[in-house]
Amino acid sequence: MRTELAGALLSVLALSLTTTACGGSSDAASPSPVASSTRTADRVEPLDSTPQPRLPVTVRSADGREVTVEQAERIVPLSGSLSEIVFTLGLGDRVVARDVTATFEQAAALPVVTRGHDVSAEGVLSLRPDLVVAESTTGPDEAMDQIRAAGVPVLVVEGATGLDDVGPRIEAVAQALGVPSAGEELTRRTEERVAAVAESVPAEKDKPRVAFLYLRGSASVYLIGGKGSGATSLIEAAGAVDAGAESGLEKDFTALTSEALVKAAPDALLVMSKGLESVGGVDGLVEIPGIAQTPAGMDRRIVSVEDGVLLNYGPRTDQVLSSVMEQLYGGEGGAR
């Protein structure tokens, strides 16, 4: 169920991103002030020293296969999160293609061969990769099998669901690229930065209740996150309570209803920036049935983070957490 839902969400996200990239218009006439003023700087920060891969290596992929990597001169990461890890390890000059969600500046000029859950085997193989790095939800399976059948090593990395996945994902990619020490260094740097941001959580008497909403107005998709949505650990690290999960929503995502919103009673709403734009900004969001009746809707307390980084749980997680906290508690870029 998780894999199917993740694929569906990625497909909707990819459709929205593709429309925007091609010059199409969103439902909103213009980005809301919240969405446009709170975006994380869209660059990654590579390690100070560029590591030299020591290959070949044999590693165990998350799909249970053993994968031998002979060389890593032409790498194709099939998600924005995995691209971010490769670039931050200092090996971005070896990446020859990207997923549509890899929007950070250093990757922007690369050809797109994946759109969320829609991999083009022909597009990947045309670039003569010597290593493909995929998520556990990457597909379709037929395309992945076609890539393997062509003799290209495919490393599958377990999908991210929370802060605890940051280190293991970085280290899995680093091991396959033959730079384990760089992986350890990047993991240490990332975890230290996240911890430093988390230490600045205000000591409020009552923790704010934050509901994560997945919005795609152009496709009429309105969902509220529950247990397993991927947002819980981020919300908790920001000193808040995941209102959807705490209200008893067992599924990863549930259709957004007035009843669900009343039960969750969120003080703030966490959304992706393009999702917010797709419903017409904050003005359009509060028009969705039930939103205006919540404390978040009445206060127009919206936390908006760029789609490509919000739930990546990668090297820029500290920036995401910092952005969430600034908006949640006020200050520059606050949506309060």
C-alpha cells in the first residue's frame, strides 16, 4: 500500500512540476507571499574536499540484490533526493541526468529522464550510465528490469520516512560510490546541523499542532497526512505535534474532509509551496471546506516549503527544519 501510494503521489507531483517547467500556469494567478518568501536557497553545499572513489565495490541494495559497481563515471540518480546526496558528496560532475524533482541549481541543466514514478528506460540507457541509483518506490518495474538487463548496475536505496533515515541513505549512496569516508563525514555534518537547529526550538507551554496537507489543486487532490506520511519526525523536531497522526489517522494519507480537520484541530498547516500555489495561495487554501474553521485557518498560519526539499531527509534537512521553525514561530519569512 505504501509503495502504491508513494507512486501515486510522486506521479501527481511530477505532473505539476512538469507543467510548471514547461511554462504552463498553475491554478494560482501568482505565488502567494508565503510561498514565494520562504523558499530554501536552491543550491547544495558539497563537502570541502572532493573524494576519489575506490572501486570496484559490492554492496547490498535495498531490494535484496547484491550490486557490484565497477566504475562511477556516469551516474544517474532517479530522484531529487538521491541527486542531492551525490552532489553534496562532491561527485556532481559525474551525474549525467536527473529526475524532474532535482531542481537545485547545480543539477538544473541536466537532461530529465525521470518524472517521479515514471522512469524512461530508453532515456536512461541513451546516456550510457555505469551506475543508476533509485528509490525503493522508483518504477515502473518493467523499466528498471530493462535497465538491469542492459547490464547497468542499479542500486536501490530505501525511501526516506523521517529524520532517522538521513544517515543511512547518505552512507548507502557513499558506499556504492566507493567513498565511505565522505559518507561518514557528510552524515556527521548533516546530523550536527540538524541537532543545532533543533536546539533552538522555543520553550512554549503548549506545543503547536501542525497538520501536513498534500495539495494539488489542478488534479483536485487534497490529502491530510497521518502516521507514515513522512512529515511526523520533521514536525516533532520543530517542537510541534503532528496533528493528523495524533488525531488517529492510521493511513499515510487520508482524503481531506471537514470531519478530519475538526478532529485534528491544527494550529498550523504544513504544505509544499507548489501545492499552495495550485490552490490559489493562502486565500484559496482557506476556501477549501473545513480549513477556515480550524485554528490554523482562522489565523492563516501556513508553513510552506519547496516541494523538492521538504521530505527529502538529505543533506539540506537542517535548512528545511530551520525554515519550518521560522514560519511556525514567527520571524523573517514567518507565515503567522
